[in-house]
Amino acid sequence: MEFLQTASSNALVRGFAMIPNVIQQRTGIFGEGSGGTPMGLAAVRRIVSQSVECVSPGARVVAIVPDKTRDDITNILLPMAIDELADRRLASFEVLIAQGTHSAMTPAEKDAKTGSSTWADWARSTPVLDHQWDEAHDLIELGEIGSETVAAITAGAYAQSVKVSVNRRLSPANCDFALIFGSVVPHEVAGFAGGAKYLFPGVSGRELTNVTHWIGALSGIENVIGQVETPVRRLIETAADMIPSRVVCFSSVVSRDEDGAMRTHALFGGDLRESFRAAAEISKEVHIRRAGRKYKRVVALLDTHYDELWTGGKASYKLGGIIEDGGELVIHAPQITEFSRSHGAVIERFGYAPIDIIRELVSTSPELAENLCVAAHLAHVAYGSKPNGDHLFRITLSSAISRERCEAAHLSYADPLKFDLGIYRGDGDTLVVQRAGRDLYIV
């Protein structure tokens, strides 16, 4: 039997054969990785080649790739996969952006994300397609997850059936193989991003998107983020079983050095569940930072690839666990001009608040009940609540969003033009975090 070497025994996860420092081919994945020395391109190419061997000649293939809010190596992996498939005489090949409810990318952003300028000649005419989550003509319905199943998966937190719909390009009439390209990092809704999350909500309809985000909020962000096995993970993997095509999933773990250069720590390709879990074990080493204490104030210098608070809220999600009760989170993000291009009006109408308050608003407002993913965002950014409903900490936003709009959304305001990092440095009760939103900080 062939074995694939890995640089770290931490790549072995529950359910794998526990043979030190190896992952067996029979587990359904190819790959390697560690939290230490980055991988070379030769190893990455070998894993891509092995993982797409199952794609048959004449197949119809849809490549599902992350959008601009994710840090990943799709611009390397996708061209490699295209090269490997060059002699298969595919019946069709399409590239679909797993943008969920995020705004669409520009052509230049799509090119940078997918590396399309380096594609093989046969794929040069392939369009990079947007997923239109709110357009019925772009979706097909796969079925329904019953209320009893949902209740069992969520331990009773949510007990209603949910319709499962997905982009029509994954229909049996259009797709034999779905190739998912994505990275794995701690995530506020599913515990970790990656795997089935690139299907739901990546290329799904609004129903499951709303329900998963709301279940994540009801579960409590501090109980979810950085955990592999979560109610939302179980639900989206149940939905993934309904995808009619064969799914090959590439799960990478990446980071950036001080100069912003990308480093690849791990790559696993093959089975949807197992590639994700193998990568998540490496992500725990790479993306979770442990502080020895909590701080009265955390200053988050938001990573510049978050250009709206809908995604920039990760500063709160990933730093809230190290802020003292009654403390303050300062988010400095001069690039942000909107709360959300898709959901901004609803966010400003209701404002950020702890989950207990948001739950009450959902029960009384049909508009918010119809937009549970927004309701979840409002609670997640607020992070948590005390029994009396107060915020655990105050959030001050230093961005291009005006004072009036910040205060209407229940946030404090700081003028980004007057922001002085020097007043925070040297304060023992303040932690300054560069490129905030990337790594999870815990005590």
C-alpha cells in the first residue's frame, strides 16, 4: 500500500489510521503539511495531480473557487489542475466563485484570484462566473433536510426543516465532477472555514445560508470559533451529501510573512470531509494564537483585503475572546466605506447587539426573520452578552463610515484621519494587532 509522508503527526485526525507521520491513501485524501516549514511547489503539484486522477475523460467539470475575502492559493492550484486535465478532452469546464452573499469581484480581481492569465490554452476562454445567491434562475433545489434531522444536528437549538438549493451549474445535467479549491481557517459560524462551507453558503441559496448563520449565532461564537465539530459543520455536510456530482476538495492552510508573501503550510486533496479535517488540524497550529491574559483594549489594524464590515467583522470575531468585560475593541479600517453592500440597509436599521437582544428582534420583526444571516452578523460582531443584555465590550470603528451611521448601528466612532497608533503603543493594558481578522486569539 502506498503511503504519503507528512511533516507532522498533527496532520493525523480522529478516524485516520494512527500510524505515526503518515496519511494512508485509503483514507480518501492525498496530502501533507505542518505548522512549521512551508511546502514547496513540487509537493503541491504532486498532490494536485494525484487528487484529480479520478476525473474521467469527457467529464463535465465545475471548479468552485473562493472570492476575494479569502486568503488562499487558488491562483496556483487551479492552473495546476487545468494543466493536469489538459489531455482529458473534457466535455465542459466552468469556474464558479463561491462568494456566498458577498459582492461580486471585478475582472482584475477574478484574474488575480484564479491565475487565469496562466491557464492552459484550452481553458483561456472559460468565464469565471459569479454565484447569484438571490436569483431563482441561478439555483436548483436538491431537496430538504427535515426538522427532526435539523433538531438532532443542532441539539434542539433549531428545529425547523430547511430547503437545500445550490447553483444550477452543479445540476446532474451540467456537472459530473465538482472541484473545490479553498483554504481552512477559524470561522465564526462553522468553527473553521473550508470543505463543505464552499458549497453552503458558498454556492447555495438563501435558505440554508440564513439557517446556518443563525444556528452559529445561537450556539455562541465563543463555543464555535476554532472548533472542528460544530452544529453548522454537521448541517452543511449533511447538505453536501445531496450534491449529485462527485466532489474533489482541495483544503489548504496558508499564512503570510511579515512582507505579505504567501506561505503554504499544508494541502490535502480528495474527500470533502477528510481533506477539511486534516487541514483544520494544521490550521489550529498556524492560525490560533494564545494570549496569556485578557486586555482592557485591543486595537485591530484590519487587514486591507476586508473592504466592508460584513467581512471586516472578523476583527471582533477573532479578537473578542481576549477583551475584558467592559473593555474596548478599536477597529481601524480606513478602507471600509460600507457596513455591507448587500445587507447594509438592514444592518443600519437594527444595529449591532448581543444575541439575546437580536433573538428578541427576530421574534418580532418579519424583516429580520427573513434575513437570519444578517441577524447572526449583528450578534457575532457584538460578540456576546451578559445576563442583563449589556455588551461584553465596546466597539469603536475608525473607518470612512460617518459618526452618525456608526452610532445608529450602535457602534462608537473614531475619525480615521486623526487615528494615532502612538497613543496605544506602550500601554500595558492595550494589545495592538496587525492584519487583524486573519488569526484567532484566545486565552
